Amino acid sequence: MTDTANSLQDLGAMTGDEAVTVTETLAQPKIDAQGRAYGTGRRKEAVARVWIKPGSGKITINGRDQEQYFARPVLRMVIAQPLIEAGRETEFDVIATVKGSGSWVRPVLCATAFRAPSSLTSRACAKF
């Protein structure tokens, strides 16, 4: 018997233990009474809080529509990217509150914050 293990099976044979099978369990989404999932994104002093619920694809930031809040199309693209990549841009409404930071960081915070709860829904944000 050698003292070198090249795989987990070799290590198990060295210790006399049987191979252990690891099963991955997905975290279940925490859904509130209104049927929304919640996520938070932070960078330095900036914070984005995002709620996602089944709906028509409307994105609201600080009480305003995304087109009013983010005048530049590239900023709206960044915030919608996780839902577009998952093919669910018309299935969820997104409600976000953002505090602090500049205009370029805010959509990134929002997108980061709603990756977590949306990834817990079936098929959503599978690429992230």
C-alpha cells in the first residue's frame, strides 16, 4: 500500500472507509406573505434591496419606472440582464430600493441583488 492518493476512492481505500456520496440540495426561496422573493446587493456604502414577484415584467426603482429612473438604455439593459438571460423577462415584476453610490453602480447593484432570489425560482437565472 502506498502513501499517495490520486483520487477520493484511493483515499477511502487508504483509510478503510467507503466512498461517501454528496448530494447537493438547493436552497428554498424565502417567500413573504405577498408572494415575493427578496435579495440584497451591497458595494461600499451603496445598498440595493430587491423584491421579485410573479407579474408582467415591470421594473420599478425607488417608486419610479425604470425608464424614468435610468435614462440611458445601457443602464436599463444591465438591470434586466439576469431575467433576459433566463428567458423570463415578462414573468416577474421587480421592485427595488437603491441608496448611495453613482448612477453606473446602481443598476449593477440591482442586478446583483435580484440574481439570488430569482435563481431560486425554477429555471430563472440558470446562467449565473
